[in-house]
Amino acid sequence: MLVACEHCDALHTRVALKPDERATCLRCGGALYRDSLRAYRRLLPLVVTALILLLISNAYPIVAMDLKGSRMETTLWSAVQALYAGDMALVAIIVFATTILFPLAELLMMCYLLVPMAQRRKPPGFDRIVRGILQTRPWGMIEVFMIGVLVTVVKLSTIAQVLPGVALWSFGALVVVLAAILSFDPRELWHHLDAHGADGMPTCSPDPAS
Ligand SMILES: [Zn+2]
């Protein structure tokens, strides 16, 4: 298996690393890859945790609105609908996309890859999904998500009162877990797909072409 240096395009044969070791380019000294087995094993539990947190964030009321004299506690989704109906369609779309759609799409794509991989199977369309994740990553998922949460809190606090409850705290936890998930380079998934033998250890064979 060959690895190209991102900095100078030199080609190297990938070798198995011990935990926490990292490989650097012989020509320019740039970082090539690091041992990601431990990070990879943590990935599926983190993705499942993030999905549960996302569910909790959206199941519990996050704002309280005064409608026709009565105080109503609503979920993020209801708040999005209220924003949309109240001539704030653009804000509603930004809030929906950044706090619900983007994280959900990312987590579902990861689940689609990781669940079969945990059973040593390759899901159909594996390469396309990894490329899909790679293409959405440059958006700076975590920054976009945090801006989304910020916009939500600021915008909603002008028409409603943000509740410091279960939904808000699980959003906070989601930020941390998402950051951990997004620190994993999705290109490493290709390596873990074909690098694991039956014993679960990476079996890197030297490339005969180099
Ligand atoms: Zn290099």
C-alpha cells in the first residue's frame, strides 16, 4: 500500500506503526500518517454517542416562546418552523442545516461505513461515501456547527427564551463528541478496511512495486 506525501508528493510504502507512532516523509519531513487503530476503534462508539446526543438535543424543549399569552416550550425543530413562519426563512434554513442536517448526515454516513466494517464487511458504495465525507469536511463541520448553535441561541433569544435544560446541555456535549469524531481522517478508513486480518491487528504487507 502506497502513501503519497501531501507536501512534496513523494511516494512511500505504508508500514505498520506502534500505538501513538507517526510516520514522516523522508524527503521533506512532513507528517504522513499516524497510528490510527486506537482512534478507529473509538470511532463507532463516539458516532453512536453523538447520534444519541443529537436525538436528545432535538427531543427536549430548547426554547420557551410566548404565543397568544401562553408560554410554550418547544423543541429545536418547532423553533425552526416558527422562525420559517415568522419571516425568518433564511435563519430557519441556516439553523436547520447546521444544527440538524449536517451533523445527522455526517453521523449517518459514518454509521453506514463503520457498522459493516466492525463485522469485517465492506458496505456497497464504500469509496463514494468516504469521498462524500471528505468533500463535506472542508466546510469545517465543527465551526459551521458551532456557528449554527450560536445563531440559534442569539436569534431565538430575540423571539424566545433559551432554556438551560437537557437539550442545551446535550448540544454542548455533542460539540465535544463531534470534534473528536471530526479529528479522525476519513482517508484512514480505507486503510482499516483492508488492513485488518481475522485477529483485528493491522497486517501491512510491503508493496512489491516499490
Ligand atoms: Zn514529503
